[in-house]
Amino acid sequence: MFNTFTAETFTAPVEKLVSLNLAVFKKAVDTQTQAMNSLVELTDTRLKAMAQIKDAEGLNVFVKEQNELAKSSFTKALNDSKEAVSEVKAYNEEVAKIVTDSIEANTKATVKKAA
């Protein structure tokens, strides 16, 4: 059975998995970088807004804005979580397909060689 394994039948699925993992890792890093940059920008903006508070009315406006930001941040986090679950599911399906295709190709090669 091991005689049917060639460099191509072994390395092709491994190369596909490496390529898939690199793409997923790059996307994760890019997503985290964007999130961090957005958070830094938001923090800077909010600190500047806080520095502009001069009276009770300004404080009230600031607190209302913070409340709205909290609501929108929660909604974004929920949507991001759903997207992440979907991406993990797609990743798992792609890995399963690569493994299944590899097994099928090696099985066919084994059967062909045995015949």
C-alpha cells in the first residue's frame, strides 16, 4: 500500500493545507490589526470628546454618546462572532474536503496498482 504514495500524492494535500492555513492566519491577523486600529482611533476620539466637557450638559451628551457606542459595539461584536463561526465552519469543511480528496486519490491509486 505504501508503494502507491508518491511525492505528489503526499505533498499536494499538505501544500493545500499549508496554503489554506496561511490564508486563514493572514486574514485573522489583518482582522485583528484593523480592530486594534479602530479601537485606538475610537479611544483617541472619545478622550478628545471627554476633554471638551465643560459643564453638566456636555457631560450628559458625552454619557449618551458612550451609551450609543456601547450598544453599537455590542451589535458589532455579535455580528463579528457570527461571521467568525461561519468562517471556522468553512475552514473545517475545506480541511475535511482536502483530507477526503487525498484519501480517495490514494485509494484509487492503490486499487489501480493492485489491479
